[in-house]
Amino acid sequence: MILWSIGALLLLLGAMAWFMRPPKNSIPTVAHGTLERFPQFTSQYVPSRDVVVWLPEGYQTGDSCVVLYMHDGNMLFDATTTWNRREWQVDEVTDSLIQAGLIRPCIVVGIYNTDDRLTEYFPTKTWQHVAEADRKDADLKKLTADAYLQFIVEELKPFIDQRYKPLTTREHTFMMGSSMGGLISLYALCEYPQVFGGVACLSSHLSMAHLPNGVDGEPWATGFRNYVGQHLPEANGSLIYMDHGTEGFDADYGQYQEQLDSVIRAKGWDTQHYMSLVFDGDDHNETCWGKRLNQPLQFLLSK
């Protein structure tokens, strides 16, 4: 147990390097489509951060594209610019699916993370479903997911809609993330079902283990599950994709995902609108998420 805890701590410290040592070349390039960059996009709700927008081949303003908002935007396109030299290969995978006619043409909005990633992506209202004794060490003012989602819904989405003129209704607006990004994506659907028509949550950190700010462990995992059970939108009116691997941090997720699956299915969600997959041998990293990215893209964006 002690060795496992030390190993988990080392993994966490490695993840923190994400923020502390950015690569020298921090401007990503893509092999397919076009990437537009908006450095230090300002917000009245959260600290400024870079935003990148991927446009499919031949895109012209006003084309009938759906929009996919993705968290950890600095990890999506170009491994030469990422802290761990891994990427999701979003442009390669998305372009190949569009060219094959398997998904609708889409714009991908990559929202960079910041030093506040863990607290911005932690579903704020979880605390309302945690006993007072179990949240006594938590600084609730540092849980800023509600502000982060306000930034996306009230500031970033209107900017994207005005500049690119894509399809803008909920049926054409989606969100995707991994790990903590998976949590905030499902939270976004619960908080803004009128804005998002579907979400994809890869390797969601449902265990709530090894988190700072006093929000660590089982009471918070249970609290989030109870929050979801009470705040999910009406069954089968949206799309929810979830998955996890079996190695690294993902090795701990199986039981939590099964419990959440039970909650969601008990609410009446069918397999056409809720998908939960396990990828044996996959670890908790961008290479694995990119390898299976075709699955959530086709689930959300198929023609």
C-alpha cells in the first residue's frame, strides 16, 4: 500500500510538470485542416488562456459544421508542443472520419488548461452531495468549474458562433474531455442541457483519488455520482459516451464507472444514447485516447 501510494504521488507530480515546464515550441501545427490560434483569450469569469480552433479541409465561414469543444486543448494536435510529447491526433483522426463520410464536418475548439486545471475541471456542485464532516477540509471557493463553464457558454461559444457561423443549436454542439476533463464534460451536460447535445468522457477520474484542496476520495466520488443521478437531463434526449482503460490510473476506474453506469441506466438511458466502453490494456494518456478517438467521434457526430 505504501509503495502504491508513492507511485501514485509520483504520477501526480509528473502530471504537475504539465504546468511547470512548457516546451520551447508552444505553437502547435496540424497535418490536416487549419488551426487558428487565439492567445490569452480573456474572460470575466476565469483567468485568460489560449484557445485554438481546428477547421476541416476547405472550411469556409458559414459552412454547415457542428462544433466540438475539447478541454486540455494544448494536448490535442501536436506532440512536439506538449509536456509529455504525446497528443490526441485530433486533426488526423477527425479528418479521416470526415473524408470517409463517417461523421459530419465539424469544428474543434481546443481550450487550453491552466495552473487551475484541477479545480476548474472539478464539478463544483458535488460538495452539495457530500456530508459536512467529509468536506471540512475543502476550500469550496477554489472549486471554479461553474465559472469555467460560464466562460465557455457565455463568452467562448458566442465568439465561435459569430466568427465562424457554424450550426449553433444544442443538437450541433458537443463537448469532450479526458480524466478530469471527462468529469467537467458530464457536469456541463447536467448544468447546460439546453446548450450541449452530447458529451464524450474518456477515462473520467471518477475515483476522485489523489486530488488537492480536500476533495479527495470516496465521499466525493459518491457525491458526484449522486449529483449526476439527480441532475442528468431527460433520458435519451442527449448523447453520453464514457470509457476507460485498464492500466495506470484507469485500472482504478472500473468499479466507479460500473456504479455510474447503473445510475444512468436506471434513469432510462438506452444504448443508442448512452455508451460505456472498456479498452483492455489502454493506459491513462493521450496516445491511448487518440487511438480510440474514432469511437466517441462517431458516437456523437455520425451522419
